[in-house]
Amino acid sequence: LLQFDAAERDPIVKLSTETESKLLQGTHSVFPLPNGCVSEAGWVNVLEVVSPEMMYVQMEGMLDQVWRMEEEMEQFYTQEMAGQKIVPEKLSVGLAVSAVYRDTAWHRGRVVSIEAEREAVVIFYVDHGWSGLVKMDTLMCLDSQFYKLAEQAVPVKLSGLKRLADMKYWSSGIVREFKEIVNRAKGRGWMQMREGDNSVDLFMKLVSRNGNKWGPGMMALINQALVEKGLAVAKTGHSPGVL
């Protein structure tokens, strides 16, 4: 994911794909900020795709609030040189921190594992869906003023889908195809919540590999597109969402 350069004291170290996938799937609920939520319907940015049953989205309507908060973090930690460094002995899984990402800006994060032998911790950046292995001595305590906004990288899953009959897990090939579809739509879509368990219908303007739209300028339901491409199976009795 990210590369550590010891000579330049870059705080980010490379993460394996396996580690990143486990990070995204297993640790969302322990962060002590208000839990993130999404509106019943609205424009979203798809931040990270793990599988059709796990992806992180961010509501576009919240971007201004995130940017304003991070500008305040930059003022607080960099310009004013305020805040407290985290004592390594006090680090624990689930701890809220302020951490620098590869954009060299401060962001809110959560400790999801500790790599003591590398003097680093795995951080999940709760407003952007990023992850990285960060050196302990670069972390700052998250000041109380930055706890007000709920985390903005929210986990959801596509509604009405199940894995192919012979698959115990979503294959890497299917996940790769799903990511390509999302990337061709530039990660932006219209999302509608379904009842319960954070299931959603996701609509995007799909573009094929040769640049032609899949439809006449229409928004396509990604849930249904995965079924049509043979990447997933529709659950019995499930009604596809409509705009």
C-alpha cells in the first residue's frame, strides 16, 4: 500500500494486501468516535472495496466538514505545534490518534494492531478508508476538539447478492472485477439504503474498457451488473432497487 523510506523518516510503511483486507473487514466498531452513518439516499464516493459484502463509502455532503476539521488539525498540530505525543507504552488497539498519511497532512485514525518489533502500528484512517503501518514516534493524541464529527468512512454492502454456489469466499478475481467497475465510474455513485444491516443499492454511470458507456448515459445498478456479469448471484425473492 505505502512504502517506508528509513533515510527520509517517512512515517508510512508498506502493508500487504492480506493485512489490509483483514484490517478493513474486522475492526470498524472499536473506534471511540461516534459511529458513522449514511443518509437514506445520496451521492457517495466509494473509498475502498473489499468485496461486494464489504466496502467503505463517504457521503459527498460531508466532505466540507471533513476538510474544515482537517484544516483545523493542520493548524493545531503543525502550525501551533500543540497536542501531545503518544507514549508507546500507552498504545492499545482501538485507540484514537492523529496520524500523518502519505499526503503529509494530519488525519484521524484508529489503531488496529501493534507491530512492536517494527516500532509501528497499523492505522485505519476513519474518514478516508485508507490504511497504513505508521511509526509509533510520529503519532499524536487525538485532541478532544476532533472527536465531534462521526467517522466518515462507513462500511456498507451491496444488497441482494450472494456468492457463486461453489465459492466459500469472494475470489480475488471477482473482487478485482468489482474494483474495475467502480474505478471506471471514478468511484462516484448514487446510493440508496435498504432496510437493516447496512445493505445498499449502488447506482453508477458505467463505462466499458473501450470507453463506451454500458447504457445510453443512464445510471446502472451495480448490484445487478455483478449478477449480469456472472460475478454474483441474486438472492431469491430480492427486488432490485430503482432510482
